[in-house]
Amino acid sequence: MYKAASRKIGFFLTGFILLAWVAILQPSLCRAGMHELSDGELSSVYAAGFSSFDLNTTTGIARMDFNTVMASTYTTIDSLKMGYYGTPKAWDQAWLGVSLGSPATDLVLNGVYIEAKFTDITNSSGSRQLDYVHIGTPKLTGDISANFTSFSGTILGTTAIPYNRSNLGTQTITSDGSSGFYLSLDKNNGFSFNFGSGSHL
């Protein structure tokens, strides 16, 4: 009985010593540290992240891309209006009975970006001005339907001529996903919706 108990104690004691040895000595056997990569090594590295930011001081454009965002929706809106100003005052955008997507097919945005353009972007003394802000997607798929009593912007798949507070009537703008879309707030031209060449009435 005494021998059996001694063997068990010896076994557990040996196991405990081995675990302690591994815990104490293991870090000294395996070392990791910072290592500077050469230009040649860096040139072969490729990675894509959730977002990217670019600031171009020559063009004055700052842009944030959310590369992996995908949003899909079927939404109905009774009335959408933007930009009431001018002489006489009128709406840049006045849409009634708006449908983003349809009951059968969602409107899909693949990627989202925010872009802003400045005049004299590097001058912080007070002469820097915001020219426009764009919020959009590089790829839009689906339908936007409404009674467009006032529409400002472009639909490049239909015409390259910009619309300016035009009454398009009840229409559906269809986008095939080959191009994008953006909402613009411009200091000279107000609010406009701009659809790429893959969109048409």
C-alpha cells in the first residue's frame, strides 16, 4: 500500500516538475522579434483591408473607401426632397412614391466610399474651401423607382447630358452592377444623383 502511494506521489511530482520546466524554459527556446523587411520583400506583399484612405494634395481630393461593405435593401419612401433654394425657390430633388429595390429583387451596393474635394487643401490659414462631398458605391445593382417631379444629376446609360431640376415623371432607373452611383453635394450645383454608364431609364 505504501509503495503504491509512493509511486503515485512520485508520478505526480515528476509530472509537475516537467510542466514547470516547460513553462519556465520554453520562452528561452523559442524567440520572436521585430524584423525589418527589405524593399524587395515588401514589393511581393499584397493585402487588402476593410477600408483605405487617400489624400491627394495635388487634386485636393480626400477619399475613404470601405472595400468590403455590401448592403442590400428593399425600401419604400413616400417623399424624398433635397436642396430647396434659388430664385424662384425650387427643389434639386423631389421624388414621390420612391422604391429602392423591389419586392422580388433588392437594391445592392457593393462597396461604399466618401469623397471630398477642397480648394487649396494644404492651406490651413482660412483660404481652404470645401468644393463637394460625394457619397456613393463603385457598383450598384437593382432598380430605383419614383415619380421624379424634380431630378438633378446624370444617368450616363441614358444620356451624358446632366438633368437640372427636370421632371422625368414616373420612371425606373435600372443599374446592372457594372458601374457605380453617388450622391453629390456641390457648393455650386447643390444636390445631384449621378448614375454610371451601367444605369438607364
